[in-house]
Amino acid sequence: MNTTHTDTPTVRLKNAWKSTHPWIFQRLVEKPATRPKSGQIVEVVGVDGEWIGRGFYNGHSRIALRMLENDPNVAVDADWFARKIAAAVSLRRDVLRLDEVSDAWRVVHSEGDGISGLVVDRYADLLVLEFFSAGAFRHREWIQAALREQFPGCRFHMFADEHVQKQESFDFRGTQAPEPSVITEYGVRFRADPAGAHKTGFFADQRENREWLSRQVSGKRVLDLCCNTGGFAVYAKARGGAEEVVGVDIDADVLAIAKGNAKLNHAQIKFVQADIFPWLRDAGNAGERFDVVILDPAKMTRDREQVIPALKKYLDMNKLAMSVVKPGGLFATFSCTGLVSEDQFLDMLRRAAFYSNRTVQVLKVAGAGADHPWLAQVQESRYLKAVFCRVLD
């Protein structure tokens, strides 16, 4: 049986390939005589000429092949994307039943949903597409058509980070800034603005963590560090019934959105623009103590060489954050740096407790919501670490 499509280029591997991971690196791929365009769909054959599968090819990227399909009878075409995206939406709607709690969720989570290099977030009628691969970018019209089938009348915003465009060798200025969307999550309302402070508009990955924490804060004094657009802070006040909530962030733009989110929910929250390091030192020296402290900093690094400095920074900020937790209080600490493993993060927490002379009792270790699935063989799609603890003494 001839498995290749005559109009599809063929790429050959240099070595035997047995992995189920969808990425195949440049060093394992023979340079084709006629190089396919960046992100083009190609047939992949092994060193022995045996057909392996179909995927996106990129001769400029470290990841030369992103495998998509291993059934020789299935073409990767517009219908293929429509089926993949329909399956991803069905997981969220029919299995996870997310529409019952929110109109904001991740629609496609890259390899976790079988489309390498594509992330799609939904904020009510607004769909935000982020491209991490030239292949997903190249086939964006098929992707948009598939999404329109699932979300009739939706609006689109599309972008790719500059470092991704460099790595993947494509050029995209992004679409014009859309009107923000107001979304609802467990009855709490937020303004999602992809053109504003956070690149896709809002962190839907923390939805279940926000909800869980909001059940622990009634009548308590809550501190939300690196509060961004106020997710945890607003939940604590509006849904959790916290007595007092303070949110601290260095970025004036995100705090403006956070104040708007507090207003949307008629929540009285004190927001402070400050670097958390001096702010925490001053608060600690002044004897300030909180029943609940949340620490959710931005991604520390994308560079493997910088993991040790990133862990040092996590250690410093966790030590300081612990110093303002009341004995018996709750401490929720997070890392969205994918290169930092859960083991490394928990070890950092152990050291922070040791240096702070505090006893930390871990209650729960979590991650992103179930709308951010990852394949067992593709740990790269897993990035968020969430640790909920009590500081006992």
C-alpha cells in the first residue's frame, strides 16, 4: 500500500526511531534535497524507508518534526483539525462539564490535545490563539474554521511570543487588540483582556485552585502576593468571605485590571503596587501577620541554564512569604516555570521552611485544571505546580 501523498514532501530520519514523544530533533533528521516550507505537513519515513507518520516540519527549529498522525490511512488536512478540535471541546464540555462552572477554559492544550504548538483559550465569545510552532501558525485558517464550528459567532485574537517566532522562524505581528470579555467562574466575574496585562487575557489554569482556596478563607486576613489581575484576591473576598484582603504586585497595569475585577464583584480589596521583597521585609519587621498567604509569581525562566538561579529566587521569596504567615495559617505557593520540576519545587519549599525555622505541613499538591491535559510521554506540557500547606508554628 502506498501510504504517502504524492503532493506531500517526505522527510527521512537518520537513526532508528521508537519513541512515542511527538518531537523529533534536528540532529535525527536528514536534510531533504528540497527543503519543505516552515510548518509544512510532511510524510516521515525511518532510516530503513519504512513509513512512520505525518507531522509539521521545520528545518529552522531545534524541533525539526512535530508528529501529528501515525495512521497511514488518515490524512492531516482541514477535516483532521476539525476532528481534533471537536474531540478537545468534547473533553471540556461533555466529560469535564466545564460550562457548568465557567465560560472561560482552555480549549486546546498543545500536545495534550494532539496539536503540537497550539494553545487556545476561551473567554466567553472570545477565542485567543497562541502559536508555539510554525506548523500551527501555518495552518491557522484550518484551525479557525474548526473552532468556528464549535463556537459559532466567536471572535478571534491571535499572537505568538517573539522568542517563539525567533526559534520557529516565522513572522507574525498578531491580530488587532480585541474588546475585552467579561467571564464568569464559579459565580465570580473577571475582565479578560488579551491586549492588556496578561498575554492571553486571564489565567484559567488556576480556576480549581482559586475555588479550593476560597473555601478556606472565611473571616480571615488574606495576602495575595504577585496578585496579577486579582484572581485569588477577588475569589477570597467575593466567594470566600474573607474579612480583609491585600493584593501586592509590581505592575501598575495589572493592578488597574485587578481593581476593576474587584469592582465587578463589589469586593473591597486593598491593592498595593510594590516589589514583594522590600514590601515583605517591611511587613515582617512591622509584625504584620496573615491567616492566609498566596504566592503566585510569574514564570522565572525559559532557559535550562537559569534553573538554579530561578530556584534561588523561589527560595528567597518563599522564605519571606512564610515570615508573614500566622502560626497555624495557610500558605499557598505556586510555580509556573515548566523547567522547574515538582520535586525541585517541593525541595525548595523544604529548604525555605528550614531557613525560616517554620514547620510546614503540606495539605495538597496540585497543578493546572483538567482542561490543561498532558500526555504521560510528554511531560513538557505540564508546567504549573501548586502546593497548599499550613505553617504550624
